[in-house]
Amino acid sequence: MRRRSFFLFSFLFCLMFVTNSVVAITVDEIYRNFKTAYERAENFSADFEQTTHYQNQRSIAKGKLLFSKPNLLRQEYFDNANPGELSQLIILDGKTSWSYTPWLNQVTKTTSKGKELLPGIGKSLENLPKNYNMELVEDEVANPKGIYRVKLSPKQIKPKSTEPGAPLPEIIEVWIRAKDWAPVQFSYKNQANDMLIVTALKNVKLNQKLDESTFKFTVPKDAEVINISPQ
């Protein structure tokens, strides 16, 4: 579940550069604006609170994320009872994905194929309108606050298909604060198993000076390494 979320964080970074107007704007205008802004930006960081709804249960995770173009990512999850204690670390260094769980002293490793965090999007978002339906959604709570909501669903899956066993689309929604183009929340819904992940962001920062070690991972001493890379 968290492994999927780090791909969504990278996608969120792309979507945050949208526009500074909530009124009278089309999805095509949004796409052109955020594509241009994304090409100018270098990195993104934020604190997050992630709420997962699944099988009538709710869980909350808090942490910090950092993303740097084109495919570097770091996610730190903290223990809910002890916020200063790291409960999980996920790093994507451009070639390999690492997931470290300290209390197990266990590392999961997998190689990354290609240079896209989200296949089908493209390094400069050029494939987004080709592969995703983009829709502005009215939000009576968010819109008056200068925040608008964007919904994305993959084009290759037909939501209303009546064929037995037809797959349902995975839906992404993003809430973006117009005054500074910063995202304040996004959600991911897997309609096949009715799982919903809602992530709220704060302390959003752009184009920081990041240390080279930010996206490098060293296997801790005596840690068990599980390699799940495709053969």
C-alpha cells in the first residue's frame, strides 16, 4: 500500500503546478500551465498525513516526503505513538526502490524499469492527456477557499463496462490551492477493492537545496535484504 503511495506522491508533484485561477479555466488550460511550470521546477517537499480506508477500517500514517526530478523520491513514515521514531523509509534512487522497516531490520529491494515513476505519463507529462481523462470537479467546501479539485482516470479502462470481470479504473483526485499553486490534499481510490487513500499536505516547499545523500540508501548493519526484482 505504501509502495503504491510513493508513486502517487511523485504524480502529485507534477499536478501541483497547475494555475493560479479557480474560475473560468478548462482542463486543457490547466494541463498546459502545469506542464510548463513542472518543466521549470526541480524538487518538492512536504509533511503529510495519510488516511487509509479499507474493509471498514481506518488507519492514519504521518511523515515527510521529498521528490526531485526526474525520478528521485524519499518518504519517511513516523511512529504514531512516538513521532520522533522512524517506522518506515522508502527511497527511489533512480535505479532501485528501497523499503526499510527499522523494527524488523528488514529491507525490500526492487529494480526500477525505465525512467518514469508513473508509466504512461512521460518524463515531462507529455503523455498525460493521451492516457488519462482529466476533469474539474465542483467542491462546495474547497472552491470558496480558493482551492480547486482535479479528477483523473485512465482512458484504457472503461468504467461502465458490462463485461464480466471487467476491471474498474483507479481514480486520483487532487486539491490545489490557487494562490500559490500548492497541493493541499489528494486521494487515490482503488474501485476494485474499495480502498481509499487520502493524503493531506502541509509545509509545502519548492526548489530547495538538497544534500546528495537525500536519495541514497545504505543497507543497515545485519539487516535482512529481500530482493523482489523481476527476473
